[in-house]
Amino acid sequence: MAKSVSACFTSALLTIVSLALTATVAQAADWTARGNEPGWQVQMSDTTITFSTMEGERFTITPVPQPLRAEGMQVYSAKAGDDPFTLVVIDKTCSDTMSGMPHPQSVVVAIGDRPRVGCGGEPVSLLLGDWQVAEIGGKPVIAGSGASLTFDLDGSLHGNASCNRFFGSFTLTGEGLTISDIGATLMACEAASMDQEQRFLSALGTVQRFESPAEGTLRLMAADGSAALTLRK
């Protein structure tokens, strides 16, 4: 069974590389990928690719080979000692198999005939930007209410709570996402908007992690596993 799985991965990698040979060259950038069971990590800078495992295996490839791109993929090919090394980065959201944390890319690393799969890129990149609130606690927001949320790179957030402007901060760690220091202006609006605003601000305080089920959609999840907020671009 193990040989069969390995052969499938190797075949898929060869197909990707074949497609990439006809594609344009991409530029390397600072980047990290990780996988589990057993744990491994790839760190890539402008000059080196470093592979390491929890068991102590470690090697560095320098200079970084020029990657080839095909259909939302980047393929890096080199030698790790006597073994061929292939790193495939796919522009498809990936969830860490242990923490559940979403990452912007799916990754396959092959050293000889040993394929490994994992996730790459920074999770915060999936959060940043302007979002419209689509649902609060699984219920659609009032049409035209303008409820919104923006995550900024400095760890702050702000938006329209339905009536008032609000602000706060967020913390993203390997364990999850939390939102704190929430404040808002004090205007009065019609009862329905005020009720929705209260539910929205309360929901922000329950967030423990997030999911990215599809491009342009975020789910901010509460501790009980329910979707506190659903956001859309």
C-alpha cells in the first residue's frame, strides 16, 4: 500500500513538472511551509531553500533554482545530495492537519521517492482586507445594513457594526484567532439595526479560529464549533 501511494504522488509530481516545462519562470520570495506526521518544514529565502524534520534531518539548497509555473503552481527542482528534490507550491487553500489553521497554499515536497504534503504561506494573508458581513450566528444580515469588517496588517481591525463604526485588534497564533479591545461609536439607529449590531459585536468576542472554505469567503468560528460570523469579499 505504501509503495502504491508513493507511486501515485511521484506520478503526480512528474505530471506537474511536465506541465511546468512549458511555463514562464517565477521569482523566489521569503516563504515557509510545514507538514505533519512526521513533522517537517521548508524555509525559502531569495538565496536558499532549507528543509528540516523533527527527527533532525536537515539540508540546504543554494542558490534557489528558478521555479517554473503552470496553472497556479510553482515547481522548484534541484538535487539534495544524490536524491532529486522537488517542491511544488499550489495556489489552493490548505488546512493544517493538526491545528486546522488555514494557509494560502498547498505544498508537496518530494525527496527521492519520499513525498510529503503540507501547507505553505502565512495564514494572515487570508484575513487581510475588506469583508462584508454575510451572516451572524448563521443568520443572514439585514439587506443593505452595510455591516463590514477590515483586517489590517498591524493587527488592528475596524468596520461598520450595522449602525456604528467599531474598532479593535486581532491576534493570530498557531492555535487560532482571537479578537479583543473592541470599541464603537455611540450613534442611535432603528431597533433592527441596533439589535443586529449588538449581535455582531458580541459574536466578535467569541471568535477562536477561522476557516477559508472558498476563495472570497471566511468563517470566523466560535469555541463550540459554530460559525460566529460569515464574511465575503
